Amino acid sequence: MAKVLVAYASKYGSTGEVADAIATTLRNRGLDAVAQPVESVNDLEGVSAVVFGVALYFFRWRGSAHKFLKRHHRTLERIPVAVFGMGPLEDSPDQYTGARGHLDKGLEKHAWLEPVSVTVFGGRLAPEHLRFPDNNPAMRQMGAVDLRDWDEIGKWAESLVEKLDDAVQGKHAIEAQVR
Ligand SMILES: Cc1cc2nc3c(=O)[nH]c(=O)nc-3n(C[C@H](O)[C@H](O)[C@H](O)COP(=O)(O)O)c2cc1C
């Protein structure tokens, strides 16, 4: 059975909740999937595929996300990786296109990575949880927002089952030929 790690870089928890939902969907489809914050991933031993989630802040990735990819570069270039970014707080095409651009810009720093799928999900803002310097008047003024669409998230996770499994099978086939 393919072991899938859903590794996420989050500041206020909403990316972690999406990662948990993805792991649950993958488990329901028979994969051995767990969600874990990138900061607590020491090694990728036994992991056959990774779903990597990153929250965007001020047009950039959380720094821990870059560190994770750098640290595990050698393993990640040999296994399938799917990527999701979080997340616009306004439901307009411009916001999603912009976020996708910022997600892709981060990916460009890791040109060796060839994700099997990349997507952006709407984000969540809970103003009462914001800490300095995020708790500035402009952010607080936005009020509470939650654009996470759990159906869409579930569908994307479903779409990964075959891709991750196929890719894992494909890698095994390549390794078998080399031997
Ligand atoms: C200070 C601040 C800056 C943000 N900047 C961006 C951004 O540049 N692009 C974007 O798409 N979302 C941005 N967001 C929205 C977050 O990505 C969204 O709230 C996400 O769900 C946060 O994930 P987390 O709860 O896992 O930290 C920002 C949120 C805050 C509070």
C-alpha cells in the first residue's frame, strides 16, 4: 500500500485542516495517508508520495515550506508530489489567478520538482486569532472569512488517488527495469 504524507506549512491552522481532510479522503480510498506539519517531518523513510500544502502570506510561501523542499530534495525528486496553495480571502478570479502566480513563483525556486498536480484553495481568516504583525487594522477590517470549499478539496484529493498510485507504480516499474 502506498504511504502518502500530506505535509503542510501553516501559520494559523487552516492549511492543516485542509491537509487533514485530504488525508482522510485518501485513507477512505485505501491509501495509508497521514497529515503532518512540515516542521515536524524528520525523514521521508517509507513515504511513497507527498501532498504538499503551503499557505501564502504577503504573496510568498511560508518560509518553512521552502526549507522542507530543500531538506528533502533528494527524496522528493524520486517520488510523486502534488501541491496545493492557500489561499485567497476574496472570491474573485483575479485573487485566485494572483495566488496561483505566487504559488508558481515559489515552485520556480525548486525547478527539480515536477508536481503531478498543482492547485489553489480559498483561505480562511479568523481575525481574533491574528498575532502581530498580522493583526493590523487592514486585516482585522476584513472580518471573518472562510473560502475553503470542502467539496472541491475532496474532489481534488480524489483526483490524486490514481495519479499518486500510478506514479508510485510507474516508479516501481522503472526501478524494476533498471535492476
Ligand atoms: C497577513 C496576511 C497576509 C496574507 N497574504 C496572502 C497572500 O498574499 N495571498 C493569498 O492568497 N493569501 C494571503 N493570505 C491569506 C492566507 O493565505 C489564508 O488566510 C490561509 O488560509 C492561511 O493559512 P493558515 O491558517 O494555514 O496559516 C494572507 C493572510 C494574512 C493574515
